[in-house]
Amino acid sequence: MNKKGLERISEKWRYPVMFLVGIGLTYILTWIIGLIVAVVYDNSNPGVLAQFNDVIINRSNTPAEFASTMIDIFAIAQFISTALIAVLIVVLLWRMLASDFKEFKNNFWYNILTIFLWFVVIYAMSYGVTVLFDLLKIEGMAENETFVRKMMYSRYGFLMVLSATLLAPFVEEMIFRKFLIGFFEKTLKIPLIVSAILSAIIFGIAHDFSVFLLAYLPLALAISLSYAFSNRNVWIPIGVHFLNNLIAAIDVLTGSQ
């Protein structure tokens, strides 16, 4: 096979491979690092490791005496695993990131304004979802959202805040926008807008697979469409995602939510 053929195959399968590796590392690294942290905790608090394994394997509820420790473990594991994935992405894909950032800087203030406008879109759509939930008398919040809040209130909450506002927007936008939309477009030949909508749905499902999926769709749709309408520049959805999570974190920590 000639070099041109190899390049075509590489282009075709590059994005699905990066997406699957990114998703896989997200779960595997969190579990491995969580296990290591649980072992450390178990030395001074016997039973922590067994409880950690029970939570991971059997999805059982955590007894009260281990609840705060489990939250601490997951906050630490979430931060370290997300940081490692972010570093890996930068090391392997720095040219792609630099190219997008160069384009971002060329229209810097326009892009900053675009980020804020997409945040307004998120706010408007989120209000619509809130009204819908009120009409349907749906109360509460997504399990993932509840768990994130608990981690923010934990002893290592500052790590969760850093993860949620800085690391997660970068890692998730690379995985769900650059890689997943790239897979739909380059490999499956699906039109860009349809690819963006599919990416938004999958992003929402990855965060919650219940009626509260609807609560994630405003963010998911906005960041996916911001990627599509910015000529696939990943720094736009990263900025939108960062701003959304920053405002949400401030609201949670100040008791506004």
C-alpha cells in the first residue's frame, strides 16, 4: 500500500481511536488512581479499600462511616486522572491545539464575544428546561451533579473545582468535540451539524442516563454547535464549557444553588 493510502487510513481511523482511548482512560485511570488512594487511606483506616471496591464493583451505597472518605478519594482520583489525560493530549496533539489557538488569536475579541453569546444561549435553554421540569413536577437533580457538589464540599474540594473548571472542559471538549465529531465526519461521513447534535446527545448520556439528561442538553448542544459554527476550532467550546462550569462552581460554593 502506498503512502497516500496509508494517510487515508490514518485520517479515517485516527478520530475513533482517539475517542475510544480518551473515554477508556477517563474511566480506567480514575479507577486505578482511586484504588491507589484507597490503599493509602486503608493503612490508617482499615476497611476503606474493601468499601471502595464494593462501591466500584457492586455500585453499593457507602456506609456513613466511610462516606466522607469515599468522597475524598474520588475527588483526588478525578483531579489526577483528568490532569494526566490533559497532559497526554497536549503532548500528543500540541500541533493541532496550537493551530486552533493561532486561529483563535487571529479573531480574539470576536471569539471571546462568541463564547459569552453561547453562554447566554445555554442560560436561555436551561431556563426552558427548568420550566419544563416544573410543569412535569420533576424535582431533584442528576446523580452526577449531586456527586460533583459533594466533592466540591469535601476536604479536597479545591481539586474538584480545578478539575471542573479547568481540566474537564479541556479534556471533554477534545474527546466529545474534536475526536467524536471528527469520527462522525471523517469516518462515517455524517454532516457536521448532525455530527454536532449526535455528539451533544452522547455527551449528555455520558453524564446522566435518566430524565435529568435533559438538564445537560443545553450545555451539550451549545458547546457542540459552537464547535461546528467556529470552523471546528476546539478553543471556542472549551471557553464556553469553562465559563459555564466556572459560574456553576461559584454558585455552588456561595450557596446560590
